[in-house]
Amino acid sequence: MSAYLVVNSKISDQSHLDAYIAAVGPTLTGHDFKVLVATTEAEAVEGSPAGERLVIMEFPDKAALRAWYDSPAYREVKKLRLAAGEGFGVIAEGI
């Protein structure tokens, strides 16, 4: 079953986000994934999201997603994303 990483955030430090974007690519090498959505113009129609930045990534299954997300390489790079603003990340399995 496919697994999805959904990250929603409000960016307060663009330089950290830029550094994250420059560094995240190599952490994904060798992992099977698709970026389904990457935008800074998400529009909320219900509730109160963290911000306007939304990223949705698809992996073949939860184990594949966690293999990347929990990898030492991504843990280091993730610090840049977390320093860029506030928000949340969710892992969900689905069709």
C-alpha cells in the first residue's frame, strides 16, 4: 500500500528553506518516490493549516518512506527544514 508524507508549514526563514531544498536531493538518491505536490500557495478550505507551503510525497509503502525519512542523511538535512518555519508532517497509508 502506498504511503504518503504530507508536510504543511509557514516559512519564516527562507534562507533555511533554500538550504534545505539544495541539500535534500542527494538524500533521496536510491529511494523510490514521487513528489505529488510542492507549492507555497496552498489554499485552506477547512480548518487552520500551519501555512501556505505544502509538500506531498508518495512512496511504495510505509517501510520505504521510513527508510528515507529515518536515514542519517535525511535527519541532518531535516534540521534545515525545521529551522525554516513552523508546521507539521504526517505519514499516511492509502490507495
